[in-house]
Amino acid sequence: MRRSVLLTILLALLFALAVLGVLRQANPLYNFPSLDNGYYLYIGQQIVAGKTPYVDMWESKPPGIFYLNALGLWLARGSRWGVWAMEFLALFSAAAISYFTLRQIYGFLPSLLGTLTALWGVSAVLQGGNLTEEYSLPFNFLAALCFWLSLQQPARRWPPLVIGLTFAASFAFRANNTGVQMALVLAWVISAFFQKDVRTLFHRLLWSALGVLLGLGLVSLPFLLNGTFDDMLNAALFYNFAITKTAPDLLGTFRGGLTRIGIPAGFGLLGYLLLLLQVIEQRRLDPWPLFLLLLWPLEIALSGLSGRGYDHYLIPWMVTLAALTALLMDSLLPTLNRYTEQKNLQTAAVLLVLGVFLSLNGLSEYGQTFRRLAFERQKGIEIDHPVAAYLRQHSQPDDTVLVWGARLAFNVLARRQSPSAYLFYPLLVDVPFSRQMAAQFYTDLTTKKPLLIVDTALINQDLVPALDPAIRRAQFQSGKLWPTLPENIHAVLQFIDENYQLAEIIQNYPIYRRK
């Protein structure tokens, strides 16, 4: 077997092992879906059932995450393992593209360590997985690769075209995920200004714009054909503009990112400072260093725009951290880098063995998972919950079930539809769109009347008013509830009080049944 083929196999095994480690927190056999994960799974489940996003179920994200969940569920016949496979594919391809890109610039060992550091960083902020930022990573690493190729071969048309397509792909998951594409365009523009090369800049921007239009056109076409394009724009774009914080706390976002990501962010910070020193010493700024200098501040701004500071908003930083870690290793360990370049096969083998040794606990868990999937499927291949089991046993498939507090994972596991398309209620932000949604939610509740209501107020950190009137009175007196509860919240609660009665309490979740 040729050394290059063997090296490729070893690297693939190493990246697969690292991705498996990251996705332990997303293992459907052991992990209950998180809040956002539940939204996306539910909408994907409804799409498979023939429903229309933004009309039959509403969420404020672009359509990419919904259809990817639908594809995963469809391929796995309704199992969350199909979505887990999509996550594995996304992170593995991101790692492969990261390694290939950084190898061209920094060499074998820096590119390998930079890629593994990025996966380490993802693990710290993944929050259970199946998130929009996670699926944008391969497209953003691909954009960075095409940016590097555009610098090596300025006359080529396809690198800027692919960059435009990657912008559209990342935008289709979340608009804030496009920091890499924004930074590289800025690097093109600034470099062209100093080099006085407007022709090359025009060529790059033209083909990138064509890629953006082509990609966004393909995403928009199904919604144009079924007449829901305006619904998609209002939810995925205008609603998010309405709730965006006008003055994000950039320094606070940066400090929070360093704390939450941990050591990988520390490597990135050291690499960024080293890059600044190199630029000052050399008194020149080539496009690639300029791109890296622009990228991290831009990613910080994009992750802090909403002002809500969720950990998974930091996932797009990983392109920056991979490149800056590679730069750091290349600069600080030149002798080791030269040695491993000659002994790359042995280095990859050592790292793979080390990775296996460090992952023994995780591999044991996956061994149990494989045994369940292959030989013990009758025991169930996904985690269940007593509440979901109760919903299945005490309702029919065509009955609707309202999960008060928006924990849609119960709807997903019970395979029961929510009575309203507006899944956030009552956790809405105070903008005009929200008032329209609150009014429609009340209409849906009073006309479709769910058979069962699961009250998740006790696990929502006192943000959601409880359906028990006594608990609710104490909550309102405490002032700890969601700060922008809808204007019709008392009408909704009164309707529930009058039409529903407590049927069961399962693991501190009260379940109410229609009278």
C-alpha cells in the first residue's frame, strides 16, 4: 500500500475518532434533545409528514436546518440517528477540508493540530448538537480554502464562484454564520486598494456574486413555487433583524468566548497576537494574514449581535481558531514541524494511538451503542422519556399535544403534533411579529384544543408561568418570569384553567387533559 494512501486512512480514522468524541453529547441513545434541537427535529418530522415550514410550523431560522433534519429523519425512517449521521458528516468534512487547507499553508503537523484544536473547541460549545452553526462549518472551511486558491490562481473563476455558493449555503442555516465569506471579501477589497488591482477584484466579486445568487435562488425556489416565500423571509430574515441588539457587547462576547471555549481559544489568542507581531515586523500585510486579522473580530461581532450569548453562537469561531493554532505551531515549533513533515505517517499513527487511548471511555459507550443498534433493537435505539410514553399511551396519533414552555422534544418522541404553528409561545420577544404570533396562538389554542398539555415551567428556570394557579401567582409576584410575556398571556392561561384539569404528574412534569 502506498504511503500516501496509508496516511490518508490514518488521518481519516483520527478525524473520525475526534468527531465521535465531539458527538458523544449528541448520541440519541443516551441524550435527550436540547431546546433548539427539539425545534429542528419537530419541524423536520412535520416536513416528512407533508407539512409546510413557516406556515404549519414556525421558527425564526432559514430553511436549511429544517430540511436537513427532514432528510436525516427520512433516511433513518424517523430515527434521530439519521440526524446524528448528518452531524457526523458535517464535522468530518469540516475537519478534512480544514486539514487540506491548512496543509497548503503551514505544513503537516500545524494543520493537523489546528484541525484537532478546532474540533476540541466545537465540543466545548456544541450544547447537544444539531445546531445551525455546526452545519455551516464545512462550507466556511471550504470558503477559506477557495480564498487561498484564489490568491494562488487569480485568473481562475471557480474559487470565487464556490465562495459565493458557500455564502448561500451558510446563510441558509443562519445569516450570522457567514463571517468567513464577509472577511475574505473585505481582504480582497483592501488588498486590491493597496495593489491598485481593480480588475482582479471585479472578477472575483462578479463570480462570487453569481455564486450567491445561484445558491440563494436554489434555496428560495421551493418557497416561490408554493407561495410561501414571504413567510420564509419574514421568519428567517426580518424577524431576526427586529430582535437584533443594536449595540452588541464585543468585549463581553470575546471574554465569554474565551471562557466557554477554553484552551482552544487560548491557542487562537496566542496565534492572533503572534500574527500581529509578524505583520508589524515585516511591515507588510498579505491577503491571507489580513483575512485572519479581520475574521476573528468579525466573528465576535456576529456572535454577539443578538445580545443573547448562547454557547453555540461561538461555533463559527472554529475556522479562525484552526488557522491561528496552525500558525502558532508553525512559528513556535519549526524543527518539530520539519521532522514530522518527513515522518508524517509515523506522526499520524502516534496521534491515532494517543487518541484511542484518551477516548477509551467514549469508545466503550459507542461499543454499547453499536451492540444496541445491531443486536438489541427490540430494547429501543433512542432515548425515550416517561412523559413521551404517557403521551403516546393516552392519545391517538391525530390528537394534538401542547408542550407549554416549548420543549418540542416531547412532541418529537411522542410523535404528536402541536396545535399551533407558533412554537415559542410564551417565550416571545417584544416586536410586532410577536404580537401577531401571540394572537394566532390564542386562536389555534381555542379552536384546535389540544387533548393534552405538558407543563414544563419547572425546568424553564421560572421563565414560563406555571399552569398551576397557585405556583403562577407566586411567580408573578417574584418578577422572575420572561420579561416580555405576550399581552394575551392572561387570556391564554384563563382558557387553560377553564378547559383543562390535572391528569398526571410524571417526573415533576404536570400533564393536563381537556375536560
